[in-house]
Amino acid sequence: MLSRLFANSQRLSSRCAPQRTRSLIDVGDIRARATQLQALTDRQLTARSLELRDAPADKTETFALATEAVRRATGRTYYDVQLQAGRVLADGDLAEMQTGEGKTLVTLLPVYDAVVQGHNVHVATTNSYLAERDCAELKPAFELLGVSISLLPEENCDTAKQAAYQCDVTYGTGYEFGFDYLRDQLTLRQQPQDALGDAWIRSLSNTPRSSPQLVQSARRVTIIDEIDSVLIDEANTPLVISFFAFDRPDIEPYRLAAAAADTLTDGVDYAIDVTAKQVTISQNGSQHIAALKPANVTLQRPWRIYVEHALRARYLLQRDVDYVVQGGKVALVDQHTGRIFPDRKLRDGLHQAIEFIEAAELTAETNSFARISRQRFFQQYVSGTGITGTATDAIDEFQRFFRLKVVPIPLNRPSQRVMLPTRFFGDANAKYEAIVADVVTRHRVGQPILIGTRTIEQSRQIADMLAVKGLTHQLLNGMQDAEEAAIVALAGQPAAITVATNMAGRGTDIKLTPASRDAGGLHVIAAEPNRSHRVDRQLIGRAARQGDPGSCQVFVSADDDLLKTMGRSLIRKISGTAGRGGEAELNAEQELRNIQRQAEYVDFMQRQQLMQQDLWAEDVLQTLVGQGVEKQASNRMETVL
């Protein structure tokens, strides 16, 4: 299994790694050539671009054409560092470009370079809003270059999807590209197999075998925006095609399981592993619930699983942290981004166990029909790379498993960010009080403030405390859309206070006014450290962009989730030194970083385990296909994560 895993990585290495040593790009030559191109009419510029498809030129010519097209279409000119980042991507390496440095505009360069070489390109973003925004922003420049561009629709319309994939460049979410691949695989697997002699008969009549109508075009080149989010942060969640297993779920098994769970004693009948989020029923507990097993109720799985799910739903999964209840329905929250996804469902009855506890409408269970890890889907492309502001923390993983060399891109302007010392507190209440007090002080001088929280529940608690102080603020929900982006964009206004989950408005540029700059620029408060230091960096990177002033500070309490699961020793230090106000005078930033490294390693191992499971499942499926054993998907199939 491991040998296959590394073999896949080696194959990806030969496809994605640059085939030659990267030469330094001559920005002066590009700018000189772009100046010459200004004499061309729009039609002549397009004609020159189309000529390159028959006789590709060097990157000086392609980058100059792209530069002039961008200038005409958007009125913007590439910075030197943006041209350097474009060359890094065009050479097949991963570019680390800091937040606010113009990554969206950079992606046009490697995409156009791949198109003139005859490749179709899939540009993957983290959410549909960013895909739509980036596609609309760059479409005029691409069209000037004679490049067709489309936005991948997320509704299941084969005709619309096929039309989108036929364009030179297709923008869409990473998960939608993956789901289309899975749907095509299902279509292929459902084709009838040849009976004995069919191939011979077709050869006699010179009749080719009919091919199924697939949606997705060949996977040649992909450029992934926020590549660390797609291949690392979200990689523990595979892409899954599921279908409804039952029309009307029976509430009785869930009611009886919840009642049985209430009779069990923690530490005697069951044990809870907070770190792994698992429940283990002891032998004593097993004997206890066996006596409570219903006799006249149809069960879809072992009775023990029903009870374990009831315990998990009650003690491990938290409302407004792991899920929310909206309109009487349970919607899952992405733990890495804080986004709410109404269409995602937990499998094997766990989702229904939560719905019962929350007195929500019980939805039909789903069974998975096809799945693939995000890492393995990335490997389906002949060539792939990406761009992000936080890749160096995962440099070993990118190199080892994707053979992507991380190249940091220098800042266009020197950073003026002020990183204040981390503050430690004995409990969350003391921490929140300190955050609000800090907000009050900064608000008085007109400094804009962005408070990033790990969970929706946390954001609501802080927002309530701000309201008590009479401070006007914006509280963002977990949906990434144009309205949220507009709110985040205003977070740089004088005295603005914005409370949001860490990833809210990611990709939106926060502009400062002269008054905001005079007040110190945007101040970012991280209300709780994340398991990954990269996620903290992504939040902190919202402040002091493009040479603007700004500051940031991290607040930590002994009951933060990261410390409770991985940092017992730090909890003891905080508790032992906390003063009467709840704050501990500690210099423990390095210890906190070491705790995050431990958590990152645990998550890394989970990603590799998922990859191995994928390979094992593929082996089993191929065996079944070889034996002619295939299931048929239900017409009620729906896509869920």
C-alpha cells in the first residue's frame, strides 16, 4: 500500500516538477515588449495571441501579451513580484505570495501560458463566490487574448457543464471539479460489459463501441488558488457521491438509542476521546445496552452503533461549533473555514442522531457510492500547481507527496505589520473580557478592528459582550457570498468593528482610508489559536497589506480546544501563574507553536491514512469491476460531502 502511495507521488513528480532549472525572468524585457504591443489595435493583439498557438514563443512574449491585455481590460499593471510569481507557477512550482499581493491577477499568467501551449486549464478556488468573482474579473483580459473562459455551474446540468469544460479556461470550485470526475467515473462503471464475442463482431463490421457521454474534459492542467487550503486543510474530508438510502427515516431507533445513552455512566460504561472525537463503549456498557435493545424495531445497523452515535451527538459534537440549526434543519460547519454547508451530511446515522437531539426534522440517510481524496484527485491532472500565502509551514508535505517546490515571493512593499505578544488567560471569560477591553481602547482612537474566531459560537459570545458595551459592530455568518465580502471589505473603515470566523471574507481586499491609517491601520485579534499555524497566519495576514500600517495579537485561554486536546502542560503553566484578573504573565509563544506542530502532525497522518484508504478502495473496486459486479445508482442521487 505504501509503495503504491509513493509510486503515485513519483508519477506526479515527473509531471509537475519543472523539467529544467528555472531561469530568472527579465522583467525589463517583458515591460519593453508590452510597451511595443501598445501600438496594436485590440484585433491585432488578439491575432498575435492566436498566432502563438501554432508557434509558441518564449515566456517574455506570452507574459508581455498578458501584461498588455490586463492593462487594457482592467487598467492595472503587474508589479515586478507578480511577474516573478507568474513565472514560478508557469514553471510548475508552488508560489507563496502574501495576502493582499494580487494573487488573482497572477493566475492569469500561468493559465495563459498553458493555453498557448495547447492545454485546457481548470482554475480551482475554495468557494463558488471566489470562482465567480475571479472569472468575471479576468474574463475581459482573456477574451482580448482570444482565450475562451467559462464558469463551471454547480447545478447538475450536463449540457451546461460540458459547454463550460469545452472552453480554454474553466473556473470553478475544487470540490465541483472533483464531483464531476466522480460522476463521470460512475457513468463509465455503469456501461454494460461486452459479452463473449462482441468485440470480434464489431471488428468485422468496423463498428466502434459507443462511448458514454462524459461531462468533464481531459484533466491536463490545474491551477489551485489557496492550494494549502484545498490539498491540506480540507484534505481530511474526501469527496463523496451519495444517494438517499431510505425515503422516510424511522425516528424510533434514534429515540430509543438516546434514551439508552442517558442510562450509561461516563468512565464506567463508556469512554470519550476528545482528541479523536470518538466514543468507546466498555464491556460493562455493552452488556447494559444489550438488555435495552428494542425487539420490534427495524435497525439499519448494529444497536451498539446507534447508542455510540447518540453519545457522540450529545457529548462530542457541539451546536454552533460543529453544526448549526437553521430553519429547523441541521447544517454542518466546516471546521477549517467556519463555513456553513446545508448539503453536507454525516453518514451512517450520525447526522440523524444529531437531528433527534436538536428536535430537528429527520432527513433521509445517505450511503456513499463513489469517493476520492482531494490529494488523489489532484494527481489525476497531467500538471498542477497553485498559489497561496501560507505554504512554507507545509513545505515538506508539498515536496514529499506532491513534488511541488515552494518558492516564496518577496513583498511588493515592505511590511509595516506590528505583531504584539501573545496573551494567556486562565479561562475563556477572562480572555473575552480582555478582548473587549482592548477593542474599547482602540475604538476610541478610530482604529478599525477585525476579530477572528474559531467557531460561530465564539463569535456570538464576543458580539454579545460588545453589544453590552454599546459598541456597534458587524457579525458575519458562515456563508461565503457577495454580501459577506462587501461587509469584510468595509472592515478597514475608521472605528469599524467586525467579528467573524477566521476564514470569513477570505480573498477580499480590506481597503484603509487615510483616517484608518492615521489610527494605526487594521488591528486583527485572533480570539483562539487554531490547530494549524497556517490558519493563524491567514487571519493575521489581513492586517498591514501592501505596505499599509497594521497590527495583530493572539489571545489564548487554558480551555481553548487546542490546549485541551494537545497542551496539558501549558494549561498547568497558565493556571499556575494566572493573576486575579485571569491573565497569566507568560512568554510561552514557542511552546504554543510546538503544540500546534503536534496537532499538525496528527492531521498529517490522518491525511496519509485517507490516501491509503483511497488506494485500497480502488483496488477492491477494480476487482469487483473485473468480476462484473456493479451496483446501480439511485435516481435520487445527490452530492454531499
